[in-house]
Amino acid sequence: MPRTADHEERRRQIAVAVCELISEHGLDAVTVARTAAAAGMSVGLVQHYFRTKDEMLLHAFNAVTARIRIRADERIRAGIAHRRPISQVLGEAMAEFIPLDDGRRAEFRVTRAFAGRALDAPALAEVDIETARRLREDIAQAVRNGKECGEVEPDLDPWPAAVRLTAVTEGLAMQVYRDPAGVNGVAAGELVASVLADELAAVFTGECGQYAERPDA
């Protein structure tokens, strides 16, 4: 077990080093030698885990997208545990994809750099596609759950709503990255909260009966 843990930790350290290099210097700055130096390892040790730079990049892309997903999932679990409305929980999960602080801003720079490289790299493209697909599917499921509890009208099709909310999330992420101070005097965080609230309110138009009947835990 210790050896397995050591291997996993080293792979994690390499992924972190790759992402830090991309965030600070861009994707073209990533080499095996620079990654090894940033991770505090020898070049030979990095090459033991990843035979090529492309393998190393693919692992790092998977790692950074998984980290964002874990945070979003934690938001969802916490919301369920505290019996908050689905629309509120979904809004919090969607915000994890938007660069509203230094950590998320660095992640966004990394994921967009990978997305650019993905235009000519099918393996990276699959990670980018699956990330967007997973977000869209999660939103569609939230809409279906909302229909069951009364937050969403019974005849609303979840998929167009999911596509729209996914597009809003991705568009907000890009706008906040470009203008981190906000737009027209409105702070980025306030702007994101307002836009997400308006978009979610157009889908989640009712009140969840089971949450209204039970006190907040």
C-alpha cells in the first residue's frame, strides 16, 4: 500500500507542476526537464511515470478537470445535506467553473490552454468534450430533480435548459477571466451571482415541496 500511495503522490506532484508551469508561463513552457525541476524530481523519475510529454499533459488535464469536478460535487453534496433548493445548489456548483478567485483563475488559464491544444490532439479533445458533457448532464439531472419536487414546471424539457445554462457558465467564465475586476462598475462576483440567479430563476420557477415542509438541517 505505501508504494501505491507513493506512486499516486508522485503522479499528483507532476500534474501540479505541469499546471503551475502553464498558469505562470503558458503551455509551450512545459518540458519534461522544467516539470521535473518544478516537481522536485529527476528527469528520469518523471519519465518513469510518463514516457512522453503528451502522456504527461493528458494526465495533467485530467487532474485539473477532476479537481474542479470534485469541488462542484462537494457543493452538491453539502446542498443536499442541508436541504437547500436545487436551484441554489446548482448555482453554487456552476460557480466552481468560473474564475472568481486566484485558484480558479489559474485553473481556467490551464484548462483553456489545454482546450486550445486539443484542437490538434484528439486525446486532449476527449477530456475537454467530456468535461462539458458531464456539466451539461449534471444540469439536466438537476432540472429533472426539480421537476420531481416542484421547482421546475412538469413539461419543461431538461436538455435545452441544460445547454443554455452550460453556455451561460462557460460564457461567464470567459468574461470574468478577461475582466476580473468586473464590468461597468459591477464587481465580477456580484455580476456572476446576478446572472446565474436570473438564468436559474427562468428554469426553476417553483418551490421544492419537500424542502419547504422540513426545517433546514
